[in-house]
Amino acid sequence: PRLPGIRTLLPLPGGDLLTGGTDLKIRRWDHYSPDRSYCICGPNLKGVGIDDFYETKSSFGVQVVQ
């Protein structure tokens, strides 16, 4: 079985990213304001919460948004 995660990346003008993952959702990641990142579309799976909150932290000097 494949590990869950991002399978496709599309860089947008200005630094934002569109991603598609194993959860079948498409997300827009805001480069300048990570708290404004959001899910564009995808299924709502029973028992899985809505992920409209993304956490920002620093790891070894790199900003990580998840």
C-alpha cells in the first residue's frame, strides 16, 4: 500500500501551490499567509474532520505548513 501524502504539485504565479493528494482533495497553499491556505474540492469522508485549519511551524530553519 502507498503511504498517504501529496502526489501532484502545480506552482502558481506569485508562489502559491496547488496540490492533489491521496485523500482525493485539491488544496491551495498560500505562500505569504499560510493560515489562508484552503481545500478547493474533494470528498468529505465519513469520520474524517474538515481540514480548514493548517498549522505553521519551523523545522531546522524551514517553514512547514501542514
